[in-house]
Amino acid sequence: MPRRLRVAFALPGLHKVVRGAETAFEQIARHLARLGHQVTVFGSGLPRAGEPYRFSHVPCVPRERFENWPKFPFLRSNYAWEELTFAPGLMRQFRAGDFDVSVACSYPYSNWVLRRQPVKHVFVTQNGDWMVQSNDAEYRLFGCDGLVCTNPQYFERHKDRYRCVLIPNGVEPDVFKPGEGDRSAYGLPADGPVALMVSALIPSKRVVEGVRAVAKVPGLFLAIAGDGQCREDVDREGRRLMAGRYRRMQLPREQMPGLYRCADVFLHMSRDEASANAYLEALATGLPIVTHDWEVTRWTLEDCAFLVNCADEQAITAALWRAIEEKSPEMVSRRRELVRRRFAWSSIAEDYSIFLQQLSDPTFSPAPENSSAENLPDVGVVVIGRNEGRRLVRCLESVRGKPAAMVYVDSASDDQSVASARRIGAEVVELDAGLPFTAARARNAGAQRLKAIAPLVQYVQFLDGDCELRPSWLGRARRELQGDGRLAAVCGRRRERFPHRSIYNRLMDLEWDTPIGPAKSVGGDAMFRLDAFDTSGGFDPSVMAGEEPQLCMRLRHSHWKLLRVDAEMTLHDAAITRFGQWWRRQLRGGYGAMDVYRRFEVGGERLFAKQTHSAAMWAVGWPAAVIAAGLIGLAIGRPAAGWVAAAIVFLAMPLQIIRLSARTFARGAPPPTALACGALTMLAKWAWFRGQIQFRRQARSERLQLIEYKRPAPQSAGATR
């Protein structure tokens, strides 16, 4: 069971300044205290009323006083000088017997003071990991019992040397939220776009370069919130290049949410930012973000930012132009959803609580409701994949520790999928390349291995390797199956991870949103009752595509029930960004539909009859009807009559597009997406028909083949939270 820990946080600027590391520590301490832990915060500021933790004032000389002091080993920066003045007071007030765990993010002096037995010391990479990896002089004396890595690059770099956990920074989405900002309160112009930079003014943040880039956007006002040793250079460039369009300020923490709401775009210029809280504050406010394109920002911001090479001033300027124009409510909601899903301080603090308790008590094992193996002893997961790379790592990490057993089935991947699966702890099945690869064959093989290694399993969750399991799904699905003995399978809501990355992804997100209630099929991600799966014979391994509807048809005709519930199940990463990928996916759909339609019938029911006939009608019948109408009109009247007749029949296509678009719009899609859905749905008829022809040709030669549309994903730089 979780126990109440005595936790100490120490950082010179706590309760004194508003910077990223200080903000993070105060928020984590606050939420840990609300979880029931006894938390003490050591800093140079003053106590605040209403905080749930205890604050202890430790005096120090602020780093700004040391900006021009000499730099040498053990005192390499003004930060180290500040820490040196902080350490004596911390040493006097920090009593090891009063704490179970200490937490710091500065080095060397705080780290040395807090590393006292029996206290477990945790170091957080808020300010980077250079002090962790360096072997020069005082850095050789670095040590900790646990290392919190704020991004996957740090996690991958240190996981073999220290006991590591990957926990990003967070934000309060109820404090930083969209709305109208009062620009007059911040001395900002009432009209015109405003760019915002929130940053320490130090060389690595490249704020001076940001001023130069913003200056090239006509009419764009720049507001900077921050202070540091580069303040004079920043102000000089602002006055020189942006007279009347520049303002720098220092604000108390409570005024920052209002400042974000005054801006139209957020700019951050660092090319190696460890874990900027400002990114998350801008996301939560709904602001478009322009920042450097590298591994950490891609992991943090997903598809919700304009990522560019921040060494290219022209690219930054162009991105600012695009970002200012991008103000859709849809994207604001997308950014907010990302924050709620990954970066709320309340959930970040829960991750800290688990890690600190594991350090303090090696026997501690978190067991949240419906998520641990202890609570789900009869549930197993089968994941299938081929060259999914980073997507597979994310998938397996979302499953690890939840079911009784996890099996990964690989179809001859030539990336590091198998090694990644074994590292994460999955039982791996590698399919023989001598037989055709199909999803059906892979799922069957996974189910067989699952039964062999976990004979008590009664329910199996099938999962594609490009999907991430939502935290509460397994428990919800298990309860549904336990509550109805005739329920064979249950599925929930599958969503696209990056719907705004391409129109094709957006359409797939709509495709996954099927009606709640009794279902005819449940999709590739679903939890099955194992005895129903076995008695039905499982998936037909000869089916290249459409294997799941075909299995569900057999189950329904055997008097089993299928259900879709209103619950989040998986996030899917389609990774379809090009027309060619989308076309091949539609071609595969036609291929699989024709296969199932031609070969399988149960109780008089044939699957995909409507779709295959519709594809043939529009791909062949409609053009033939246009030509026939024109020829008939020409034969019985003047040439104009032929053109009119052909035009009338031709209108059937645009009218059908309008009808489908209206139906999609009625489901809540914005007009551009609805129109694209109608147009692409009709264009897909030709891809489906071509897939049907391809199936007929290969069926005659008995050479059916796997049709792939997705490019391999790069390997992950580290596990995701």
C-alpha cells in the first residue's frame, strides 16, 4: 500500500523567482502534499499563505550578483556561485532524520548537501543533464539514488547507469487556458498580432536571435517575459530593430496566464531545450508554437507546433507568418487535449509519488484500479506489428504492467522492433517468413502463445502495434465481458493520435467513430472472450484484409454478441501523410473486401456486398452511364442534347459528394474536412475497384500478397510516459 513519505525539495530560487525549474518544483511539491505526503520546500523566498507544504527560508545571494564573477572548476557559472551561498543555510536546516527522500535539480552543492544516508536522493534534469554525464572535475562526484529524466533523450542516455524514470514537466490546464487577454494591463497594443517569448535571458535560449527573426515580420509586436545576463543585448536589439514593436517585462507568476492570452503566437528559440514549462503553458492557452525541430520538441509537442530549424532565420519568419494565420478552434482544442492527456500537474505528481515510493521501499508496487497485473490476472494482451519502430515502443509501454501477460507477434520486421519488445518485457513470437504474413495469422499465433504462458487468461485484448492503449480501458472492457456471458467481444473509441497532420488522418479519425451499442464488428483493437474466440476457430489466416469482420460474422451467427461502449480505448498512429499512402490503403480495402465477399458466406450473409457493388458501379457504371447518356442524346436529337444528357448523368457524382459531405458535417466535422471526406470517399471507389481487380488476378494464380501502405517508423529515442 502507498505510504506517507517525508519529502524535501531544495532550490535557491524557490518562492523567490518565476523560472521553469522553480515553477516545476513548486507545482510537484504542492500536488505531492495534496496526495498526502509530508513535503518541505527549501528556498530563498518567503512563505506563502495557503500552500499545502511547509516552506523553510534559506538565504542566499541571487545569481544576478555573480554574472561578472570569474569562472573556474567548482564555480563554473553564476548558478554555482549562487548555490555556494545557499549551501551553508541548507546544511544547517536539512536534517536527514526528518526525511525519506530529497529532491534537487542543481549541482554541485545542493546535491552534495542532500545526499545523506538514509535519505534517498533524487535528481531531476530540469536544467539539463550535463552535470549527470560530464566526467570533468567536480562532475565526477555526482551521484543520486534516482534520476528523473524530463525527456526521452535523457532517459535513453542514462537508463543503464542510474535508476531512471521518464516524467515530463507539466502545467495547470485550469489556470493556463484560452480566453481574451487584457493587453492594456501589460502595455501591449490593442490591435495587431503579438508574438510572445517567455525565457531566461541567457545565451543558450537565443532570445537575441528571436528578436531578429520577429523583426522581419511586418506589423508583429514582440513581448518578452524574462530576465538574465543577456538582458542588455536583448533590449538593444529590440530597440534597434523593433522601435515601437517591442516590450520586455518581468511579471509575478499570477500574471503570466493573462499574458499568454494576449498573444497570437509563442516563440522559443533554444535548440536544445530540456523541458520548457513555457511550451506547455502556451499549449494549454491554445497558442500556436514556433520552435526548433528536434527529437525532444517532436516528443513533447507532437503535431501541435510549427517545428523549424531555428538556425534558419528565414524559416522562423515564414513559420511565424503561418502560425499567426492559424487560429482555428479545432487546433486550440487539439492543443488542450494534448495537455490534458500528458501534462497535467496532478498526473505528473502521481508519477513522482510512485517513483519516490519505489525508491523508499523496493517492495512497493503500485496497483491502481483496473491497471495492474494483480487486478487483471485473467487478461492478456496480444500486439502485432511489422516495422513500427517508435510507434511499437509507445504501444508496448502503454501496456506494460497492466495485464497478466503481454505477447508481441512480429512479421519479419527489419528495424529494431523485436529487440525493443524484449527490452520492454513482452513475450515475442517471430512469424516464419516462409508463409504469407496476415494480421489474422499474427493474432492467432499471439493468442496461442498467450494461452501457453498464462493459462489463467480468460480475456485477450488484441492491439495493433501502431496503437497506444488508454489507461482505464482493460478494466472497463473486462467488466463488460464479465457482466454478460453471451458477449464475445467489446471495443471502445479508437482515435487518431495526429488527426491534424493530414486530411487522411482526419478522415480516419472519423472512420473510427462508429455508433455506440450492439455492433456487427469490433475492429482490430478489441477485447475478446477467449472461449468464444477459440470455439469460433479464431481468425482465418488466409484472409489478407477484412479478417475481423469475417470472424465477427461467424460469432454473430453462433449467437454471440458484440458491443461498442462509450469509452476511450486506443490512440492510433496512421502516419498517412501522402496521397499515395492513402490510395494504397484504399486499394487494400477493395482487395480484402473482394476476398471476404467472394469466399465467405454464413447464414446467407455476405460481408462487403454493398461496398464491392458500389465501387464497381461508380468506377465503371457511372462513366459508362455518362458516355451512354451522351450517345443516346446525340442519337435522338441534336449534339447539344447529347451534351445535356451526359451532363445530367455526370452530376450524380458531385451530388453524391455533397450528400456525403453534408452527412459528415452533421457529425460535427468542420466544412473543409466534411467536403474532403465526401470527395475522397468517392475517389476511393476507383482504388477499391482496382483492388478488386488485383484480387481476382492473384486469386487465379493463387499468389495473394500483403499490401502495405505505411512507411516504417523510426526507432524511439526512449520510452514514453
